[in-house]
Amino acid sequence: MVVQGDTGYVFSFTYPGRDGTVAEDDDTPATRHSVLQVAAARVVGGRPHCDRDEPVVLDLSPAP
């Protein structure tokens, strides 16, 4: 998680080509392809919530 101002951003890695049928040492795109996802984390109704479909604008520049 990265926090900027009042918003926290949750990062997760997914591996869309891996379905459990390909060996980990198989050198194919299915074993090398990964996707980084990010979502803004908010509290909704007293519970944490992330909307993966919400557009995110995030500045990863170092703080001054």
C-alpha cells in the first residue's frame, strides 16, 4: 500500500495466464506474464473498500 494525502492505494500482482495447468518452469508467456493492478482504498460503511474499475491518478515521484 502507498499512502498519498488522504488516500491509500493498494497494489496487487496477478498472473492471468496461470490456471494451474502449466508447470512453473515452462518457459512460455503464460508463466512470464504478470499484471500490476492498483486501486484506491477507502472506508465505506465502516469497512475497507477498493473499486478495481475506478480510474486512478497516482504520482509516484519521491517526496521533496
